[in-house]
Amino acid sequence: MKKDKQESNLADAETNKVYEITDIDESFDIKYGRRLAEIGFVNGEKIKILRKSFLKKTFLVGINGFVISLRRDIAFNIKIKEVL
């Protein structure tokens, strides 16, 4: 029997692993939630952490063939689960 990976947030994700977006908490700031959706951050989309800054304040993320930089406070509101 396979054990499902628990849901976590993008800020706690490991680099070079593929994740699936399960939810985006738009309550932190509606304008960021809308902008994220416009560039492809939607439920079910595959995402990969490419690099984290030294103090883990910013993240380089690969999604839909694009590389995007996100601040930690935004990444914390993106819920993900690991793709097996």
C-alpha cells in the first residue's frame, strides 16, 4: 500500500523535487493570488524548486517552462504535495 505524501507549503519544499499545487491561500493578499493564477499557479499544476537563497528568503521556481522568483511570504501560502 502506498502512503500519500502530506500536504505542505512551497516555502518548506526541497530543491529539485517535483510538486503539485493543491491550494493557494488568497487571503494573504488578493492581488498576489490573482497574479499567481494569471502566470500559471493553479491547482493541479506541477512545480519545481530550482534554488533557494542563502537565508531562504527567496525561491527560484520552475513552472510551465518559466522560472519565477518568489518571496518566502508568498511561497508560504502555496500548498503543495510531492509527486511520486
